[in-house]
Amino acid sequence: MPGLKGELKSRRRLVIEKVQPEVDGGRFAVKRVSGDLVRVEADIFTDGHDELACRVLYRREGETGWRETPMALLVNDRWRGEFYADGIATYTYMIEAWPDRFRTWQRDLRKRIAAGQDVAVELMEGSRLVREASHRATGDDALRLEQRADAMEKDWAPELRSEIAVEESLAELMDRQGDRQGKVLYDSGQRILVERERARFSAWYELFPRSTAPVAGKHGTFRTTIAWLPYVEQMGFDILYLPPIHPIGETNRKGKNNSVVRGADDPGSPWAIGSHEGGHKDVDPALGTLEDFRALVEAARGRDMEVAIDIAFQASPDHPYVKEHPEWFKHRADGSIRFAENPPKRYEDIYPIDFETEDWQALWLELESVVRFWAEQGVRVFRVDNPHTKPFSFWEWLIGRIKAGYPEAIFLSEAFTRPKTMYYLAKAGFSQSYTYFTWRNQKWDLTQYFTELTQTEIREYFRPSLWPNTPDILNEYLQHNGRPAFVIRMILAATLSASYGIYGPAFELGESQAREPGSEEYLHSEKYELRHWDVTAEHSLRELIARVNRVRREHAALQRNDTLRFLELNNEQIIAYMKTSQDGEDVIIVAVNLDPHATQSGWLRVPLLDLEIGDAEPYQVHDLLDDAYYSWQGEWNYVELNPHVLPAHVLHLKRPARR
Amino acid sequence: MPGLKGELKSRRRLVIEKVQPEVDGGRFAVKRVSGDLVRVEADIFTDGHDELACRVLYRREGETGWRETPMALLVNDRWRGEFYADGIATYTYMIEAWPDRFRTWQRDLRKRIAAGQDVAVELMEGSRLVREASHRATGDDALRLEQRADAMEKDWAPELRSEIAVEESLAELMDRQGDRQGKVLYDSGQRILVERERARFSAWYELFPRSTAPVAGKHGTFRTTIAWLPYVEQMGFDILYLPPIHPIGETNRKGKNNSVVRGADDPGSPWAIGSHEGGHKDVDPALGTLEDFRALVEAARGRDMEVAIDIAFQASPDHPYVKEHPEWFKHRADGSIRFAENPPKRYEDIYPIDFETEDWQALWLELESVVRFWAEQGVRVFRVDNPHTKPFSFWEWLIGRIKAGYPEAIFLSEAFTRPKTMYYLAKAGFSQSYTYFTWRNQKWDLTQYFTELTQTEIREYFRPSLWPNTPDILNEYLQHNGRPAFVIRMILAATLSASYGIYGPAFELGESQAREPGSEEYLHSEKYELRHWDVTAEHSLRELIARVNRVRREHAALQRNDTLRFLELNNEQIIAYMKTSQDGEDVIIVAVNLDPHATQSGWLRVPLLDLEIGDAEPYQVHDLLDDAYYSWQGEWNYVELNPHVLPAHVLHLKRPARR
């Protein structure tokens, strides 16, 4: 047939499109955690009026066969199938669909019978389909099908023969043995990266080990940090994150408050990594030995916490790499090595690494060996400094390699940059990502931002980690609004997202003084000097933090983000939202007064219809923060929040008992 | 380097994603018409802080080289480039982007100078870039670059050398000669199907030629249809669409009002194609000869109209195919051929074609030869009957083949089925598509539907054709609401969409009687009997139709759909919307009273901000239907519409004169 085959894309009649979850046509993995129910949806349709049969095929890496789960029609040609992802592994899925000849025939037969048409010829056709299937079947199914085909061919009245033909049980038999002629396979190679639960649900506590000494003025160590573990554990955190623990450079070392002039005792910024005492695979001798570090990792594990370290791929001018691999750095026209800068800003104590070096292969392997080294010391959580200034492809490669050996590894991206860059880093493999939360203080911008993060495709790969403060960022809102501001920001962070963190003890002790007006830098920042903290202080937020973290552990609704929805509340100063567990059983409603100065009140609308609660049914809400109980009824309910007492409700909604 | 290259997807640093326009990752063509400005957008970004250079590469089929147009940064890493698509052809485009080393250097230099830094070393680096470019350049550019490199290297003060270095003219020189190291190419093979203007902007008039006889009771012919052309032309239509013109089967021929009992003189349904007198390549002898048909085609062309025929791939039991190719039809278990049905409905006068026949290749080629046959008779517009009951891949293949020989060919899809099927047919190649407009009579559903059609990705491939009535559909709204209903529906169809049609003379004469209550079928439908129409009747809408079609021709805003936006108006009975030409110069505002019984009024909000009209500036609107002029000011303006006078405004907004 001239010209027919060449131009013909496909004779397949079915279309499978708009598949979810899918990231960039299968280019990047979708993220889930072990135990999640994976919900696959697609538009599936064909010409004409055939009934369709649709299946999700999925398998865990290493499995040779495919497991299969049926898809059901939702509405408007949209189909859904579900399966559980168990274990820390990568899954792959595909969709298969075909015209279901038997169910099409059965549906039409029912209509013909209802219209009183003669169905004798139709029964002949149907019995032929059943007989064919009986030949494909084995065991009891073969017998069952044969017996039904026989019955449909008997010289009984058509009504009698039809009774057997229209049974759902026959359709189910046929589902198992039916032909899949005209089958279409949708295979984008979509991977589902199933991580451990902590990749999604985690509470981080950032701490400078050098500030953990029991007496002021002394340099803290890994050993003195071990003594802090009970304190961090009591507050309910599960990840203890340490800024870089490596030897700190001497050349151009910064003094207190980032001064270019340093005092003799100034310890320097831990991010100026490398000295004659070693580089990224060494520990700062002032902190102890590698053995001490391993002891800290072990001690944390004993309390169901783990230690995260900071991966900052940059070097002080004294780093061994500078001498051994000058080709890994950018040289200026005068032969000097270019220090880090973002013109006109200069970071004279740091050399950035040149990822475009001719010797990139050796460089990349060396950097990977750094992460591997710390994994070998028992570290499984890595906070990565400024990943957006290194190539995306480098991270995709590195994270893939590390996770191949250590599937439990978790990487947190510290990229405060433009949104698309942040999202792309998450696609490239980071388990969690810093966000703009730190600068979102109003109802409208929090609502807009978290709707984008949790209700669009972004949620499939980007897991937000919310930080009210970091050693780099003391937001204005915290500087000027006293203790209520800290409480407000902490509760927002801990309930808007399943993962959050604080930089302590600066946070729980309400440290709020900036280096200078208009700056987000802390005065006497720990980045440049030792601090001594009195964590037993009366005004500490430790009790509240402990309570909030306990609530998070006890309520599945707070351990995920995809169910987040904002609720109507007629006051711009109070933000309200709801989260539920995946099965909808656990329901948490949060209302936060964003005004740190004055009591605010308003009417909050509970989405009763979606919760399947009647307008006339009273229901109870239990404030998990102050243990108060309220009996509510109807959609609109009154809330009033005094920031000087407690600026938030975290309410557990109890559904009315059913008969 | 073990394990490095194999796992590494790409070292390229740039990312190009979220490219528009693009349909299904380039699988299907985007549709445009000749003369359109094609606007290409993408998210383009990289790690770090480099400036980027981005280009759209495009070419018309047959061209070997690529044309190039620069992209500009809009906001938030979104880039845009534009080019004109001229001529009826398929274009392809790609996007190319690379880090712009020179502009990055120049930007940083400006910042360093502003910060008072020493830039001597930077000037050395810059001059090196310029010098390298001068070697790549030819002619005057080479000289210009060399001269600037020299100047940057002189022993003048750095300030003086910098003056040359920061000039935009130097950056432009470098743009032409700059290196494209690190270039990334985005190539999804995206095609742009550029059709003639009528593919987007057209007014259809459907007419049964057999009802065109000058005297009642006689069978009209192609020749008597020619006599109707001035009438159709005066109303301003440009496509005259004829139901099937082929011999009509005798077996099971339907009688008047679709009766299974026929009268001796009943002409039968034109969709029951084929008899002993021929099939799809023959004309019904009652209508005349093929020569007569060609004369009609010619006569229409002489009035700048064209004839569209109906492609209905189905056969009456008497069609020659049934004897010659019984294998092209579905056989029942008793050996009989299955007639068309949608259980429990039966169409005993029609056999559907079995596209899954083993002999499909011969079948497909035969059907293609049918369309080709009529193209050879001069037909360029094809209305396709029920395409959704044939495989999508068949249409994609057939339309592609026909358009390869006849690029001006236009196919209209008559698929009244589920939305995703309708959209997919448009992707497969149909230039225009019937819609649900016929059943959308309220403000909310019209707004929702046309927002979906014109403001989502669907607009890239689906061109709506709006029909207030068809021979199959006399909507309830027309049955019960008198003349105002016809005026309302006609104005909506003609202004909501650049393409629309009416089935006449039933429409302009206000034919409104259904076969029975609850039916959408016409009483005495022309599908089953001859009719005689008095188009000179006093109550005809022909004058209004002519006026509306004239307004459409005179206003570019009404010749496209992508600029449609609905306007606020505080009355649910009045729908208001605005359309503009692509350059924004032509502005049309339409307000239609959807209540066919009572006068309705309300305040309409004109989007002055977008129109760049000040709140205090008066502006004029000219009603193109009744020639009234109004002077408006500010956003909110009063409208009042009496359905018994004229239920709509079609307003041309004139911007205030500028100094």
C-alpha cells in the first residue's frame, strides 16, 4: 500500500494523556515516602462508545515482573488507580488500557433487553467471546467460563440465557481472562522516589557546636554538644543540624560581626572551609576528633535523633585543594585566584570552586567522595549550602550516586534564589528545600505561596522546609515584635509544613537584635564568634516548642502538605487553614493571629460539606495547645486570639459520632 | 573516570522549560493563520548569576537554514521572542540559549565601577573576550572589535578605558560575534500549522440544495442553488455548506419526520449515502450532474464564497461498497451486516464502516481518495460527520495527506461528544470544531466554557465553530422564546467566536417548531423531506445578519478568539465581553441581554487600566448594530437592553485622542 504505513503514526485507537503524577514528561522522579498510597490518574478515551479497561502497572526497582492494579472511571474520561509504595526504593509505573469487548457487549445487551429487542444473535456473539476466554483460562476459571458459554448457547428462551450473560460475576471472570486486543501502553519511564518518612516529616534544630561549652568564653566541642542532646530531644526535634565542622581558614579570616579586621581569638566563619589542618574530610581540632564526632552521631541516634552536617563546596584560601588542585578554581587575568563575590559584594575569605574547570571529572568525583566520607561516619542528612551556584547536573549526579549506596540519605537545599531555580534543584533530587517562608508574614502572601507549593504540580517534587530564622536571617518581623512574633512564626512553620526548623538557642531565647538597622544579620552573630546561651532562662519558648512538636507527632494531618487548604476568615490579621491525614480521619484546623500586638477576632468557616458534617450537628474542637475544648455548630464559628496569651489555635476536630 | 560519564545526563548548565506554544510536548501542531505574530515563551535559567542570551530559531517547511529572532526577559526567568508566520505552510521552531559571557562581564564591571573598585584586571579580561570575538568577526565588525580591544588595553586611566567597555553598542557588536559556549538547544520538534485566514475566521451557511427549487414541491438542484448565491452573499456568509450530495439509498429509507414507514416520494436522508446510482464519488442525479456541481463551486468562488461538502463515512445498505467490499462492514453472528446503532437506538438505513477490518489499508486509501476526488472538483472545505466514531489516527493520517496536496483545505469536525474526544480530534488536524455552544444559554456556563476554550492551552489547537442551530438541533431556547431568542443566539455566535454558522433558511426565518415536546428535532425536518422557503418574508433576520457579518469583516477584534475576556456586569441576565485585535488597536465590547422577554439593565465595567484610558478621560463607544454613539467615562457604565428592540450592543470603543 503506497504511502500508507510510512505516514501512519499509529493505528491504536486509545489515547492516554494528562497522566499524574508526572514531572516533565517523566524526566524527573515524583517524590513519596514509604507507606504512601500512590494515586495515578489519567485521561483515557477512544473513538466510538466502547467500554474501556485500564490498569496501572508498577514495580519496585529490582523486580522483574510488573504488579497490576485496576483503574476506575472518575468522571469525564478521568481514570484513577492506586497502590501502596512500601520501603525505601524507586518505583516505576506505566498505564495500560484496552477496549473491553466483553463489557461493551454486556452493556449493550442490557440496553437491548431493556428496550425489548430480540437478543438471540447477540447471545451467539457473547457466547463466542466467553468460549474463547475459556480456552485461554486454566483451572476452575476455565470450567466456569465453559459452563457459562454452554448456558448461553442452550435452546432455552433468550430471557433465561440473558440472565447468565448480564451477571457482573461473569464480567469479573472475563476481566481475568479477557483478551487485551488493541492494548495501548503509556510509558514515560516515570519514577517514584520513595524515601523514608523523615524526608517529608521532620523538625530541625540548628546549633553551633562551638557555643555548647558549659562555661562562657570556652570553645565548645562535639563532646559538649552531646550534653545538649537531652535538651534538644525534650523540645521534640529529630534532626540536629551542625554548621560546617571542618578546619577554618586563617587567610582573610573575618572578625566579629563580619569585620574585615579580626581579633587574635576570633574563630572565623565555619563556612571558610579548610586550613593547614585539613579540608572537607577533616574536623576542626577545636571541636574534637573524628571519633568525637562519631560519638555525637551515635549519641543522637540513641535518642531517635540524627545529626545533619553542612555541605558547603567552597574553600578558604588555605584549603589543601588550593595548593593541590589550583585548576579547580577560577583565575583572574593577573594570575590570582578569584574570591567569592556578587559584585559589588566580596567574600575575601572564600574561593568558589570552578565547576567549569577542564578537570571537572576529577573534581566531581572528589566532591562526591566528601559526601560519601561523611555517610561512612554515619551521617544520613545533608544540608547543602548554596546549591544554586553549582550546576544542576552536578547535584542530580551526586545525589543519585549517594542514594544508590545510602537510600536513606536526605538532602536539604539551601537555595534562597529565584523560584524556578529552587524548584529545579528539587527536581534534580533534593528531598527538602528552604523557602521564602522567612519573608512571608501576611495572610495574602502566605496563602498565595503555600497554595502554589501544595496545590500545584510543584508538590510532587518540592518539599518545603520552613525556617523562622537562620544564622543568616533575622527577619524584621522578629526584630521588632517581641515574644508573640516568635510564637506566631514558630507555630506557622510547624503547622504549615510537615518539615521545619529553627536556629537555636537564638530562636527559643528570642534573640532579636540586628547588627544594624535594616540588616537581617544578627548582632554578635555566631558565624563569627563564640556565644554562651542560658537555655534555662524563664522567657524561653522551649515548653511551647515541645508541645507543638508533640502535637505534630501525634497527628498524621500535620505530617504531610498535600491536604493543606486555607479557610475563610473575615479578618485579614488571622490566617486559618486545615490539614487532614490522607484517609481524611485526622482533621486539624489552625488559626493564627498575625498581629503580634493586639487581640484579633473573626468568624472562621469550617468546610462542613467536605467533612460530611451536617449544618445542625454539633461537633467538638480540641485546642491542642492549651487543652481547651469548644463545641461548635454550623459552618461559621467565632475565634478570638490574644497574642500576649497565645496567638494561635491548633484545633483537633472530632467528627460527631455516627449511629 | 569510572562511573562518571555513564550516569551523567548532561553537563549543560542552562535549563529551558515550560515552552509555549507547545501541544503535548511537540506531538501535535499548534495552529495559526498566515500573517500571525507567533509569540514563543519559555522559562530559561541557569545556576549562578550569569546573564543569558536566548533566541528563537524557526523555519518554514522546505527551508534548510534556520531564521533567528532574539528573546527578551519578561520577568521571573520568563523569556519571549516573536516572529511572523507568513504563507500557508508548516513552521518548526526551537529555542537556543547560552550564558552570555560578555554581558555578564559588562554588568559586573558597571557594578564594580559604581562601588569604586579597581577594575584594571577586569579590563584585561574583558579586552581578551573582545579580542577573541574580533578574530571570529569579518568585515567592519572585525575592525570595530579590534579597535575597542586596543582601547581597553591602552595605558590610559581605567576610568577612560571603562567608558568604552560599558557601552551598549559594544555589547551589541559582541552579540553578533560572541561565542555560544555552553549553548543549550530546546527542540521538541514543535510544528506550527499555518493555515489560511478562513480557517480561523469564517461565517458558514448550511443549506439543503434540494429545497432551493423556485416552486414548492419540486426537487431543487445545484443549478437552482446557484440562484440562491446572491441571497447568501448579501447576508455576508463566506462558506456555503451542503449536506451530503450523493445518491441516497432505498433500503430502509426513512420517511417524513424520521418515520420507519416511508411515502413513495420521500427523498430519504442525504446521510444514507449510496445506491445503485453510485456512492461517495457520485452526485445524486436528482441534484444534477457533477458538472452542475462544479458550476456551483465556480459560481460561489466568483462571489468570494466557497462551497463546503459533507464527509460522512457511512453507507446505505445499497452502497456499492457493500457488495464490492463486504469485509469493510461488521457482520453479526448470523451473517447479516450490523446497521448503525447506539443501543437501544437503531439507524436501519445506515451501515457504519468497520475501521478495524483486516483490510484497513485498502479501506483507508479508498476513503482518502473520496476526499481527494472532491478536492479535485475544487472543494477546499470539508465538514466531517461524526469523526469521533472513527479512529483518531485515521483522521490524523487523512488530513495530513490531503493538506499535503491541498494546503488550503479546511476540515470542520462535527463531533458532539465528550470534551476530551473533541479536543483530541482538533489536535489530530481539524481546523475547526463544533462546540457545546448550542446548549449554553446562561451567563455562567457561557463564561466558563469560553474561558476554557480561549484562555487555556486548548486555544492553541481547537478553533470553535458556533452554531445556534443545525438540522439535528433545534435547541429549546429557540423553540420557546420567539424572535429575540434567534437574535440573541446569532449575535452571541458571531461575536463570541471568529467562526460560526447557521442552518438556514430555518434560522433567519425563525423556524421553531419541534417534532414533539422535549425533542430537539425540527418538525418536518429537511433531513427527510423537501421544503420550500420564502426568504423574502417580512420577519426574516437577513438584514440583521448582514449587518453583523459586515461588522465582523470590518473589525479585526472579531476575527480571533485569544483576546476574548469577560467583563463584570452586575446583572446575571446580561453577558458582556471584550475582544481586541492582536495589536490592541481595535477594541470591541459586546453586551447581550440573555433574557428574551424583558428589558434588563446593569453597570458594565470597562477595563480602563488595560486599555490605558484614564479614569477622568471621556471616551466614545459606537454601537455598530444601531449606529448609536455614547460618551462614556470611568470604569462603570450603564447599559439597558430591550430584547424586543435589540437585545445587544456591539460597541466599538474609540480611545481618546493623545497629544
